[in-house]
Amino acid sequence: MEKGGQMEIWVFAEQRGGELHKVSLELLGKAKELASKGGRVTAVLPGHDVKAISRSLINHGADRVLLADDPRLGIYRIIPYSLLLGGMIQDHRPDIFLMGATAMGVELAPRVAAKVKTGLSAHCIDLSLDSQGRLLQVVPGWGGGVVATVSCPEHRPQMATVMPGAMKALPPKEREGEIFEVAVELPDENLGPEVIEITQEKPQGLPLEKAEVVVAGGWGIGSRENWQLIQELASLLGGAVGATRPPVDEGWALEGQMIGQSGKTIRPRLYIGIGISGVMHHVVGMEGSDHIIAINSDPNAEIFETADVIVVEDFKKIIPPLIREIKNRLKKQGSSD
Amino acid sequence: MKRIIVCVKPVPDPKHWGRVSMDPDTMTLRREVIPSIVNPLDKHAIEAGLSVRDSFGGEVVLLSMAPPSAQPLLREGLAMGADRAVLLSDPVFAGSDTLATSLILAAGCRYIGDFDLIFLGNMSIDGSTAQVCSQLAELLGLPNVMHVTGLSWTNEGKVIITRKIENGFSKLVGIPPLVLSVRKELNKPRYVPFTGILAAESKEIRVLSNNDLKIDPSQIGLAGSPTKMAGLEIRRFERKRERLEGSPEEIVRKLMDKIYQIGVI
């Protein structure tokens, strides 16, 4: 397809219970950019009674939607989903197929790639086209301390899973797009384990990846009581609370608040890291922040390498007076407005 | 239960990752200076296999694709209680991407034969692709479940699988044979007793080459891998590193100025 012809770029539209995962919209934004030199962006949407999502996919950059609507696709299961996608790839021969590096995408994409015998790169943080129109996939390894650029020169489609938050969705606007319903042919049995229960909790507060300010805490915070200082500072700055792995393990923070290679990638205006040692797994999730302030009592903390502003001090001596100062400042602003 | 296979990967010890350097000519990492360990999540996979065996009988076979030098690491798994190990080792396997690796492991699983379950760690700490579970299962024609955090069994021999998804969990019910990759929440790998270390010395590690597996060489190794390395870079994220000095009061004042300049208050 690279020689003449239009490049066909597919994006997997991931939904659970009719709710689209935002990484799919981010991928549409990237796909649109990749297609700017001549290509078509197709969103592939499996599910049941999910046609309504098509409009949002089109408004975020899909030129067309391939809708696979079937009761057997209502709840994600790897066997029917991979059979469907494998079949669609063989029928339509896309050049590129992108999926989110989500719980679902990380499981599904490799199965599809093995089915159609093509290459797949995992947890990409960037994508671009080389001069011959081949997809260059930037993947982190070794906790993110090493990045490799991977290509898939001879097999199609070129497949990649992409970290949520690594790409930017286009602002939605009314756009023209076509919706095609594809015929779903699946066997009646041998569809693998059945889902008997799903429990998901809506996370509270401002989503980490949308926040202008993120105040993150690590193991050094020490206790649930101290963790409230992190929460108070974040809320005063109109921001969100982030965490490294230990606070999540301790139950001070939720899994969805984890920043880094196995969590969220954020790029806020301001990141403040408190009591965080700064291992590579965490740093790769926040190094794109505009400004980085790090507070740690250990002068050798690795996080200082990646900080614009360094405070070597016990956070308990800094954060409470800082909170007071910010409150004073906000009060003054309030009275002068 | 007849047989449980657990896939084990040697990985460079993260304690020494600071010493990693790159060979600019071959675009590969010089990893030989870094000692190897068993991929941490694979110990949870071994524990999963052992606890199924403890309840339902059968044998636990460790399976690894690695150079012959990986044998001491397999001994660690044998010391935990695995019954034997199979090491797939051949220069033609070198440079395999996840698809080629999965093809080799699938051949190893078929060679071992007659298994009910295959356990893997959910991802390795070095490559972190988390792709082998699904690819191995696809190549074996078996269902798979990733992100497993819980396992229980019904009287009819079905397995109830709990797995992590975004902001929650889902529960599935499946029938072996199955390929399962596990998260660390699933279990706590058992303590290795000294007697286990002694017992491991006499357990079998069978080394197989491609003469045994007979995989089409064009499908494996560097040449048989669909993905190619186009560049490699060691990342350092260095910033301005301006240190705020003074008493806590002075530091707070300086911090306020910084935050104000950034414009978030």
C-alpha cells in the first residue's frame, strides 16, 4: 500500500458496557496525523448495541467505522474478539492496526498478531512514519530507561499497542464519516472462558491525565495520615493526586492513581513529587511534565535527576507551611477579585 | 491434573540496570555484565503451578527458552518444588521477537505434551511486552486469560478466574486446558527450604535444541521475527536541578514563588 494507493490505518475502538476507552480517541488523533499524507482512518468497533459510539469516533477523526454488532461480542472475550479481528484483517488487509495498551488491548492485540502472523510492538510511547511510509514504533524497555524504535518491514498490518495518555485526541467536531456494519461469523462453541461477573468502580475526583497540576507521593510519605497532606495540597492547587507503586500497595492511593510504566503517563503543567525515590518505572510516566518539583529528604534520590526544582528536606517541614501559604495567597486573591 | 507447565524467563537483575550500556555497532544492549535473575512475576507463576499440583496432583514442569547458562536459575524453580525443567537452547533461537519466541515455546509445550495448564508471569521486567501469553495460547489453539489475580476450582473441574481490569476486576469460568498469565496479587511465592535446594540438585533439566523441536528455521530467531530493531537509545531525563536552599521557611517562600511563576495559583 505504501507505493501509491491510500494507506489504510485501523484503530481498535475499545468499549466496555458501551463506554468507549479514551485511548481509542487518542489513537484516532494519531492515526489522523499519520494519514495526513494520504490515508484513511478506520475505527473498528466490536460490541453489542454500540452503534451510538460511532458518531464520537467519526467526530474524533475516523473516516469510517466498521461496526461488528453481535450479542456474542457484547462482553469482551478473547476468543470471539480475536477471531473477529483476525478475519477482518484477512478480508481488508489494513497497513496499520493500533490498539490501546489497556488490560484488554494488551491481551487481545498479541493474539490477533499471532493469528495473522505479523509483528506487534508493545506499550508504544510514540509512532511516526519513515520516508518510505513505514511505521516506526517507539517502545520503552528496562523500566523505560531504554527506548527502542521497532519496525515491521515485511508483514502487514504493522501492529502496535499504545500507552494511554501518550497520544492526544483531536478536539471533537462535526465530521463526515461512513458506518459499515460487518457480518459477524463466529462458531457457536469453543469460545473460551465465559465472563460471569464484572466489578468496576468509577474513580473519584479529577482524572490524573487531565489535571494541570499533579501532586504525587511515594513510599516516603509513610502513612495514611501523612497522605492527607498530599491530597490537601493537590486540591488547593486544583490538581489531582498521583502515586508510585508502594502507596497503592499500602492502600493510601488507588491503582488508577499510579504514574509510570505500569500506570498512567501524564504531562501536566506542574508535577510535584514528594517522598518519591524516582525509579525509572515512575519517571517515564511523568518526565513529559512542563515543570517538575521534587521534595525528598535523601539528597541522593534519583528523582532529583529529573527535577527542575529540588528541595532536600523532610516534607513534613515543608508541606504544612506550604499549604498555609497557599491558603493565604488564595484568600488574598479571593478578596481582591 | 496430569501436568502443569510454567514458563520461566531469565532477566537482567534490575539492581544493576544503571550499568547497562549499548554497543553502537550492533545496536544491542551490553547485558552480559549484568547478572540474571528469574523474572520476579514468574515466581508467582511457579507458585500458582505448585499450589494447583498440591491440590490436584500431577507434575509441574518448568519451561524456558534461554542460553545454557540459565540452568542455575531453573534450579531455583526446582528448589521451590517444581518436578523437572526443560530448557530450549539453540543459537538459532537468538534474537527472536515475541512471535518467534512464542512459536519456540509452543513447540516446547507440544514436546512436553499432555498438559492441563500453562502459567506465565504477566510480563517480564526487561522487555515488558506482556505478549507471550496470548501468542503462545493462539499458536497452541488454546484460550488464555491475562492479569490473573485469583483462581478457584469448582467440583466439576472448572476454574474460576479473577483478573484485573481498569478500575476493577472481572471473573471468568473456564475449562482446562488454559494458558494463564498471573499478576503478583495472585499469591506469595513459597519460601525455599534448604531441603528443597538439595532436592533440586537431583532433578532433571532437559536441554533441547532445534534438532529436537524441528521448527522451520525461517520462522524463528532474528531472521524469522516480523519486528526489527530500527534504533536503540538509553534514556536519561535530565532537568535543570535548581536546588532551593535555606531554612524550611525560606524554602517554602521560594517554592511559593516558583509555583506562582508557573501560573497554577
